[in-house]
Amino acid sequence: MRYWAAAKAAAGTAEEPYAAATLAEALDAARTAHAAHPEFARVLRRSSFLVDGAPVGTRDHTDVPLAQGGTVEVLPPFAGG
């Protein structure tokens, strides 16, 4: 999982591995791992996600499968364009 901007700051790292079959499972694991930092959960709620370069959009995170060795990008909203 790769974190960008505010997500990176809230997680305290740029990336970390995950073991999950769906995006929902990966995000739950990340929330648990960073439970001591409530700002992390707030950032995730506002973020967009890419899975292996493809936008997740409004799809239910339980319906987004993750491939072994794949990449989840966490993109918080940022100003500018």
C-alpha cells in the first residue's frame, strides 16, 4: 500500500505491505495497524484509491479484489490541479 500526501503523513510511512483479498480487508488492516493515530482513519475516509493503477471510484471496497503483489495507492484530496 502506497500513501501519498496527508495519508503518508498520517501513516508515518510512504508504503507498507498488506495481506488481503479485497480492498476493504486491506483498509481494515491498515486502520488497525494505525489505530493509535486517529487522523489516519479520517484521511482514509476522504481518500480515493487506485488498485494496480485503476481507479476504484464509487465501487464497494468489498467488491474490489487485490492481486498478490499488487499495489494500492491511497490518494487523499489535495489542492491544486
